[in-house]
Amino acid sequence: MWAFIGAAATAGYFALPAHTLPRSLAYDAIGFVSALVMLAAARRNSRTRRLAWLLMAAGTAVWSGGDFVYTYYEYGLHAAPFPSFADVLYLSAYPLMIGGLFLLARDRGRGRAVIVDAAIVAIGAGLVLWTFVMQPIAQDASISGGTRLIALAYPAADVLLLAMVARLLVSGAARDPSVRLLVAALGLLLAADIAYSVVNAYTSYDGGLFDAGWLLSYALWAAAALHPAVRAPAGPPRPDSGRPRLVLLACSSLLAPAMLLVQGLQDPRAIEWQADGIGAGALFLLVVARMAGLVREVHTLAMRDELTGLANRRELEHRIRAALGTGAEVALIDLDDFKGINDRLGHGVGDRLLVAVGERLTAAVAPGGTVARLGGDEFAVLLSASPAALVTVLSEPFVIGPHHLLVRASVGVADCRGTDDPFEPLRRADVAMYAAKVTGGRHVRYTPELDARSSEQASLGAALRCALDEGQFFLVYQPIVALPSTRVAGVEALVRWRHPVHGLVSPADFVPVAEHNGLIVELGAWILREACTRMESWRRADDASAPAKMSVNVSARQLSEPDFAQVVATVLRETGLPASYLALEVTETAVFDSTVALDTLRAVKALGVRIALDDFGTGHSSLGLLRTAPVDILKVDKSFIDDLAVPGAQAAIVTALIDVSNHLGLTAIAEGVETPEQAERLVAMGYRFAQGYLFGRPTPDPDFAAPLALATAEPHP
């Protein structure tokens, strides 16, 4: 807004009669008002920026004071002396402006490359000003020593001002709208100053176009101070390494030979060899320094992780190569629940958490150790101490803004002995880390047996693919009974694998492998379709003893798929099974702290499918989850049922869970019931549904014929 006001004021200035007092006073007023605006705006900035803008506002005010003094000379004394007190004010304004720009530029970027680039631009511009402005003044014998000194001070100050502008530009600060306005103001000021100096070196200036440059500079400078972006916190330094910067540096570096060419074409005898030689030498040395810095920067970028600043995989491999054959160890760290944090709180919080993890690991590693980020949420540490400390430091909560985050990490450890391959310790640590993740341990040390197990799992993964393609999987069904009648109220579908060579393979062996390689998504879809097809056949048979509910287990990997709810809807539609006959069983771990999983469950529940929380009590055991998750059924884990006959904490928990379920309107199912005593105790506690070997083992073709029920209209899970 202020820029438009300034442009209008400039147009009004030119509308006034030339060489009149009103026009001169209008010029002075625009500068003075701009200084007041800058001063008022500066008070709203942070401490460092406030000082910078106060200096620039003071510089503008002093410069405007010079305008008023010059107006007094011209219209009050009818004289135009040079030098005069007005020149003292003008020259006094430069240090204030340069000081403010220096503070602002330092706040935006302090790298050596920024300073070298600014020096290249300043020396190149200074060489041009010396050739066309300063040299004619210095060689003019008609000018006295004091007058010559003041005349030379103007272009010299402009060079320093230009250096500050160049520093702002190459530091990447011009991405800020307020800095862009400031650079535009300085550009107009420098253009008008330099043009004025060049004209005055060869002729005289009697007002005109240059006035527009100075006036618009005032307006844009004030607009920059008023812009809201001037108060925003500065982000991390991001030097502008794009084409404009390269063009600017290339042109500045070529100014020395360009001056030699221009002078040679005009008069070869008048070439300023000394000035051009010094300028060319200085530019050459600065370019060499810049290239050396660029080489170091490229090397650093090639060896560093962009987000955390830690070593990357390439740098870690170099360090491991140097440590081969020593007692050094490599620890590979994977954050188990990082995806849930990203889903729930966003990638910004996730990135800040990764930085915080890197900082905490670095602080925990002894001098000489190396912390690296290998990508995603995976870190590696080359250390000589025990890795137990790494697990300990990561167990403390991380404070990321308003969030207190607990992070669980799986750590695999391997030493650097017995190999001359720098990739081998990392591979071994990866095998150990995967073992820690599968077994639920905090950290696992590599042993050769883990390789054999890993090889078995890899073979098992390949066999799983063949099993899916060749139809080696089948379902068995375990009854869920109503208490106390033991009438079958529902069934749970469980997958089994009949390998053509090894026979039946335990789900405990192949399900974790399928989870790891992603085949669980395809296998889970097959299980869902097969179970719904079977349930629909029982429903259509119109057998009074048939179950009223089919329960199907769903993995965390399936819930993370964006189209899982659509898969469920498609299966129900194609099999013809009403949604009310289907229940999906999920574990606490699968949905805890995962916004994606919870959203998926809500979409499934909206179809009319019921949701069961399986193995309750073995995961996070958060009662808050019963409130946030769209749960209909609570399945109490077998571990609580085993010691039910013995009075104590287990019985108290089982009692508490039925009370919670009743108050929340949930259906409670006791799992793992194996004895009549357990069943009787559960009935006494108020449980009306149970599942376990007492009522039937999983079988492909269950017989639903049951003892006479106490009632014909008992509830269904």
C-alpha cells in the first residue's frame, strides 16, 4: 500500500513546476515521511531486526535532513555550494544505512560463500566506478583536495552499499517479500546515485529522471519496513545457488577484462593497468576461494543427510571401512512407531522428531563415534561402547512443540570383525534389527544363527508367493459360543497353510513374514473373500444352528492401505453377505497412535461391519482407545483367563473388563477358555460370550449342532 502512496507522491512531485520551492519541499517531505514510517515500523520487530531497521530509518532521516539543508541553500541563500553541510549529512547517512543492512544480512546468512560472493560483486562494481567516475575526479587538477575527497566518498560509499545488497541477494533472503522491496529500493538508490555521479563527472545535472529514482527508493524502503513478512522469523539459511546468482557472479568476474577492453578501444595509452590489475587479481583470488568453498560444500552435501545434518550412508561406509578389524560396533536403529506419528501429527512434526533423535543420539555417542541417518526413520551409529545406552536415551519422551512423544526403537548390533567388506557390518546389523523387531526385543546382537533364520524367512517369503498363486491356503473356523448355553453364536476364520513338502506351516511362522514383505495385504483380501463366501453359504442354507457372525482378523498393514474399506465393500457386494454378519478383528497395536488405521476402521464401520478389539490387554492396553476407536466387541486375552480360578489380580482385571464393556455398550468375549471351571467363573462374572478349545478347535468344516439352548433369542456378538 505504501509503495502505491509513494508512487503517487512521486507523480505529484513531477506535476509541480520545476525549479520551485514547493517542488523542492515536496521532495524533502517524501523523504522525511518515509523516515518516520520506517522508524515507527522498526519498533515492532525483534531485537536484532529492530536495531537494523532503526539504523536504516536513522540513515534515511539524516539523508532527508541533507535534502532540507540543500533546499535552504538553494532557495534561502540562493547558492549551491559543494561541499557543504548537506554533503556532511548525506555522507553520514551511508554508515547508518550500511550498518543496518549489515545486521539484516547477517541475520539472514553468515556463510563464507555469501561473504565471498558479495565481495566479488563489490570489487567488480568498484572497478567500474573507479574507471568511469572516481578516476576522472581524482585526476581533475581543478578540484581542491577536500572537495576531491568528498566527491570520491560518494561512489566509494555506493560500492559498500552495493556489497550489502549483493550479500542480501546471494544469501537467499530475497525470497522474503520485505527483502525484495528493500532490494528494489536500494537498487533504485544506487542506480540514481551512480548515474548522478557519472553525469556530474562529465557534465552537470539539473534535476529530472534521477529524482524519481531517489523518491521511489524512499517509498519502497518504507514499504519494506511496513510489510508483515519483516516480522516473520527467519528460516534456516538457504543461499540462492540458482541461475541468477551464477549470472551475477559471472558478470562481476568479467568486469576487469571488460574494463581493459573498453579502455583499450578508447585509448590504449590511457589503460589503467594498475587499477585493472589489482581488481583482476582480487577477483581471481576470490573466485579461487569460492571454488574451493564450493568443492568443500559439495563434498559436505555428498556426505551429509539434508534434514538432520548427520552423516549419510556414504559417509558411514567410509567410517566403517576405516574401522574394519577393530572392536568397533555398528548399531542400526529403526523407529517402530514413526509412521503413526507422521500420520497423526503431520510430516512437519515427524521431521522435527527425526532431528531431535539425531541430536540425542549424537549426545549419547562418545567422541570418535559416528551417527548417521540412512533414510526415513532409520539411523545407524558406529561406536565403541555398549548399544544399551542408545536404547536408554531414546526411551525418554521427546518434546516437539506442544507434543510429548514416546518413541520405541528396534536396535540391531554387529561388530566390524571378520570381514573386509564395509557393507557387511551394516548387513549384519540389519539382520539383527529385523530380529529385534519381530521378537519385540529392544536390541539384538548379530549371531550367525540369525543369518540362517533370515535365509529361512526369505525362502518362506518366496514360498508364500507360490502358495497364494497355487491355492495352498485354507481356512478353519473356531466357534464363539453364547454362555451359559454354549450355543454357537459366531465363528472366527483362521488361515492355515498346507505346504506340499513341509506339510502344515504354523501361522506364527508365516504371518510375520507376510507382514514384513507386504503379502499380508493380498493374503488378507483372499481370507476376507473366502470367509464371507462361506458365511453366505451357511446363511442361505437356513440352518438354525448356523452362526450369526463371521469374525476375520485384519493386520496393521492392511489397515494402512488407503483402499481397504473399499475392498471390504467390494467383497460384501460380490459375495452377497450383509455387512451385519461380518466382524473385523484388529489388535490394539494396529490402531494405537495411527490416525490412518482409525480412519480406515471408521470407514469400515460406516458400511455396517462390526469392529472387534482382539487380544485386549497384551498391547498398549489403553482404555482411551475404547473411546477413540470405533469398537463394538472387546476380546479379553487368554493370558487373563488362564489363572482365572485363582483369586488375585487376573480375576480382578477380568471383572473390571466386563464392567467397562457393559458401561460402554460393548460386547465382551473371553478368549482361550479351556476348562469348565473357567467357563463357570466367567458366567458368574457376567460374561455371555466365550471362545476356546473347551467349545471346539478350529476346523475347516465345523459342526454347529449344539446342546439345547436355555433360550431361543440369546444375544449375538
